[in-house]
Amino acid sequence: MISHFLTVRTKSKFVFAGPSKSTEILLRYIAPEQLPVKYGGLSKDGKFANTDVVTEITVRQASKHTVEFPVTEVGFPLLFFGQVFKN
């Protein structure tokens, strides 16, 4: 749906995977020892704790919503976890 508005270069920066493939896809980009156990990795580090801020957004069909991520460190990877639910 949003892909019509993105350039090929921008699209290449995103990977979408359903729940059954998410661990497989994450492990393509993140070393198992860096990926938290709850996502299929080996890390028990509390870096990604449940106390982190979570924002839930409902976007209606054919509408738009902008999400901004503050980036404070150059070259630092930004991980974004999202899930699409259909009613």
C-alpha cells in the first residue's frame, strides 16, 4: 500500500515478515548472540526490556500516519518492530 510512494532505494531498507518467518529474517541481519531470546536469539541481555516505551497506533484503511524516530548516533542501526493485524 505505501510502496507506491517510496523509492526503490527506500524500499530496500525495509524487510517485512509474518510471525512464522520473523526469527528466520531477524537472524539474517542480527547475530544470534545479539538477538534477544524472545525473538529466537541467544541474548539474555536486558537491553530490550519490557519497560521500553511502546506506542500502539491504529491506522484506518486508505489513511496515512507518520512515525518519527529520533536518531542521536551516526551509523547506529535502527530496529523497528511492527505487526499488521486484519480485522
